Amino acid sequence: MEKIKDIANKSESAEEMRRKYEFIANNAKEFMSLINSDYVYEAVNDSYCHAHNKKREEFIGKSVSCVWGQEVFNSVIKKHLDKCLEGEEVHYKEWFQFSSGERRCFDVAYYPYHNDEGIVSHTVVVTRDITEREKMEERQRELEVELLKEQRLSFIGLLSSGIAHNVKNPLSIISGYIQLMKAEMPNRKELDNILQQVERIESIINNLMVKSSMEQKLEKCSLDLNELLTTELNFLEADSYFKHNVKKEYQFQAILPLIKSVYSDFSQGLLNIILNAIDAMHESKEKILTIKTYSDDDFIYIEISDTGCGIPETDIPNLFTPFYTTKPSYIEEGTKRPKGTGLGLFSTYQILKPYGVKFYVESEVGKGTTFKIKIPIQ
């Protein structure tokens, strides 16, 4: 009788322990499932059912291929289960889009379960929602990129401003001597031409100093996008290819509403798109850069159009992804094609995204491309 009582007590103890483990599993935030060597579900916790919007009986006793489909089972799940049945642990991370449209990131782990004989009889699958952690890490990476950008801009701005200041002094002396020579030789037309070129150089230097000064301001200020575009386009006139080979058509609204922003964010972001437009026309017979600005009650619109090579419709969704480019990654010997890294539009998107800026692209291969940029006024 005592032996029977001992067995009963042990049985009650094992049952109590089972209930405790079941309680822990069902209250865990992780999604847990137990799958046997025949790829059949033997147990799932409440979180697993809730995540997939299914009842427990829709899993228990059903094969994995029956629940998720033969194609998904063969292409994704089976290889992980087979590794586990061989005694290996499997870990991977993936983003999943729910039917509601929400995207979440999950850390998935497959653990082999050994029976009393030391044979792997089951696989325990544990899935953790790490979306918030991934978003924090992504934000950390963005902050690091922003910090590096600010440091780089600060250094380049100080360097270029110093160079411009040092060049301006001797240029003023040259201008003074030419004016003296002109007073002595008023009929020498060459002196007028030289003086005109000196004044152009001074204009370029003044524009560079204004741009450098504005780039140093990392706090938000009231910004007129017409003035910013004018400054950037005047700066590009220093490039002989842009000056002599590209026809410009600027249609700026007389007065644009001001926006609060960091000057360098919009100067760098818009300049990237303009430079892409110029590069796209490298092999076009007719090179026309058209830039329009206009606004309504809520938004400012900037359209940047080119008559370049155009972008295939299938490629447009990839334009703002990192390292995607239609340009060669290096310049072939004997050619002058612009090269690309695939980071220009990506950085533009990352820089202007915090301002709520939206981008729309229309393009036709062989005819050109238009970028429409929609900027909230508030």
C-alpha cells in the first residue's frame, strides 16, 4: 500500500509540474511550438495561437505543411526542422508583414529536443518579437550617420570658407591693378574682358562663402527654398560642363512660404537629385534641366526634370534603396561616363524623411525623368 501511495504522490507531483510548465509557456510573450519528427504539431502556446489568429485545435495533430502550405514548408520550414532533427540549433531573423499591413521583426530559434535515449525526437520553435529593438538599432545607426554627416559638413565648410577667403584677397589686388591699367589704357578691350572674368570669379567665391556659412548652421532656421535653389545652382555654374552644355529652365514661384529646417539638409538633399539629373543627360543630344517651384496652402512642390536616359518602370521602386544605381561603379578607361555609388538618393531620402517629405517619380526610357518633391509647410 505504501508503494502505491508513493507512486500516486509522484504521479500527482509530475502532473502538478506539467501544469506549472504549461502555465509558464502559455503566459510567455514568445511564440512557442513543439513539432515531432514527422513534422506534426504536438503543442503550441497561447501567444503562438494569438499571433497567427488561429485556435489551438487548428495546430495540434496537424502537419506543418497542412497548416502553412506545401510550398512554404518545402522552401523555408523543412530545412530548419531537418537541421534540428540532426541535432543542430537554428537561429535567424526575419521581417513579417501581417494582413493588416503592419511589419514586425522576429528572432526565430529552432532547438532540438532529446528523448530519454538521447535521440532528437522533437523540435522546439521559439519566436521573439524584436521589432522595437530593431527600430532602436536602426535609429542608432541613423544618428551615427547624421553625426558623421554633420562632422564632415563642418570640416568641409570651414576648409572651403578658408580657401575662398584666402583666394579673395589676391583676387581683389588683381582687380585693382587691372583697373589702374584700364585708366592708363582705356582703349584696351582685353582689360575689360579680364576684369569681367575676375568679377565672375569673385561672384563664385562670394557664393561659396555664403553656402559654407549656411552649411555650418546645424540648427533649424526659416528657409526660403527659392533662395536655396538659386544659391546651389549658382554654385554649379562653376562647373564648365554644367555651364556650357546644359540648358536651364527655371520656373520659380515669385514667393514661397518659409519652412523651418536645417539648411544643409535641404541643400544636400536637393543637390543630390539635381546632380543625378545632370548625370542622366550625359549622353543625351538635348540636355535640358527644368526646375519648378510652387505651393498650395499645405505644401511646397519642387519638380526637377531632365531629358536624360530615363528609368525603366520596374526600377523606380528601387531608387531610394542603398547601393542601387544605374551608373557604373567605376569609370572605364577612355570614357567620361559619371560613376555612382547608389547612396545619393538613399541619403536624400534619409535626410529629408524627418521633415515629412514625399517623393514621386515619373520617367520614360530615352526621354527623361521628373522628380516631384512634396514638402509640408508646417
